[in-house]
Amino acid sequence: MPPPMTGSRRIDWAALPPGVRAAVEDLLGGAVVDAVSLAGGFSEGVAARLRLADGRDAFLKAVSARTAPAVAGFHRREAVVTGLLPPAVPVPRLLGSHDDGNWVALLFEHADGALPAQPWRPGDLERVLAAATAMAHALTPSPIDASAAARPRLGGWPSLTGRDELAALARLSPWAAGHLDELIGLEAASAATLAGDTLLHGDLYPFNVLLSAGRVHVVDWPHAWVGAAHCDVLTLLAGAVLGGLDPRPYAETNPLTRRLHPHEIDTFLAAHAGFLMRLAVTAGPAADPHLTGMAAALGRASLRWLRRRTS
């Protein structure tokens, strides 16, 4: 059974301070009469569909910078990124934002849809891969300067060489602990293979995708970075291993990955798994267990694909 696709530290609309709720209603131009927390993603704070008195719907995400400063920073960056995305990108439109120095709130169009079933259904995965491929074309060259985007959330194996970290890694993945030198080498070689001029989502897992009958919606863009066009597709395929799908046929036919040198895929998988396993190992007891559980599961999935490729 895949881990939960939602964090454990969400709060309800009613828990927001009255001033923040009033600011949200002012931005929307109507009174909120109903709010339903939605699944998907691991950010703290509110993530809810709002129903207005006039029947309109909107999606709200909001967090306190005092209790979750990193997440507040992500929200602020997402407001910048989504405001610069071209219409061809399948992302709900940003309706407005509120930032009083503590509470940061973003309002988006409500996207009808549901999280993809896990394990992936092949037809759903094919739809999302097609959307990711079209997205890469639409975002090349990047509409955002690389200096304004996030740093890629890749790499981390060198931080796991200490005695305690290595012991924790061995509990999560004995294979990784036994091949740490090789993984560090592949990660070091990844810088040259990850360079590019495509704006990437940077967090393209099923909990950041909504599927409706006719559309794929890609949400949560704070980790967008500029690099090689194939990275989002490889992220999707590595995650699909978690549900037992063989990624090789998809990688061999997708326009963004079918001509890659094997070394380019291997270095990405190593760097991708390094970030996830570092997060799982070093997060500490105060971290959201849903988040660290998902990171460990996705990291092991990437390692399984890498192990098959290199054994």
C-alpha cells in the first residue's frame, strides 16, 4: 500500500484568524459559506476548496510564517512562479494572494478533478506523461530567470556518510548503504547532465496532479527550477516504480527520454534518490511522519529502478 499522499498537519478554514478570512473574502469578492479540506501535498496550513455565497468555488492554501516559515517561503515563491506561467501550462490560475508578514494565503481557480489512483493505472500515467511532455515544450526556454527559481531538490548522499546517518540509511535501504560510494559518484556527475533551459515543476509526484475527464491539472509550483527538459518525466517514472509499474517502456518511448544516454538517466536517479533519502534520514522526530514516509518510499522506488539499470 502506498503511503498517504497528504500531510498530517493541515488546519481548517475556521482556524484561520478572522482578519485573514476577511482578507480572503475581499480578494474573492464574496462570502465563504463552505470550506472543505482537500487531499494531496504535504504543506502545512490550510488547503481547502471554498464555496462562495454566489456559487463560485476557489482553492485556498494558507500558512503562518511563525509556525511554518519554510512553507510560507514556498507559498511566496509559488505566487511569483504561477503568475509567470504561460496559458498553455495546465495549472489553475492564481486569483490573488494575501501576505500580512505572518499569514501567507494564495487563491487559485478551483480545478475539478481527483488525485490519480495509486498504484498508477497505465492510462492515467500515460495522460500525465503526455501533459508533462507538452509542459516541457511550453516552458522551453524558461519564462522565469533561473536566479528567481528554486534550486533543484536533488542530491544528498554525501550528507549520509556519518555513523548515525549511515545506520539510519541501512535501515531504510541496505542496498544504498552498501553502494554509497557509487551513489556519491553518480550524484557528483549529475550537474553536467541536469543543465538545461526548461522550467521544470520540480515536484511532479501524483499528489501534485489532479485528473478530470478531459484535463490534467499540475498544482503546487514552489519548487520549480530551470534545467534539463527530461527531469519531470523521469520524476514521474521513478515514482511509478512505487506501485510496481516498469518504467522502462515509458522511458524508451517518451520524446524527452528515449534518446537519453543511459548515464543521464542513472545520474538523475541517483541525485533524485539522494534528496529523498537525505530527507527521510535527517528530518528528525519533529517532522511530519507522512512526509518522511513518502520521501523514503519514493527514494526506495528510484533506487529500485537504478539498481535494475546498473546491476
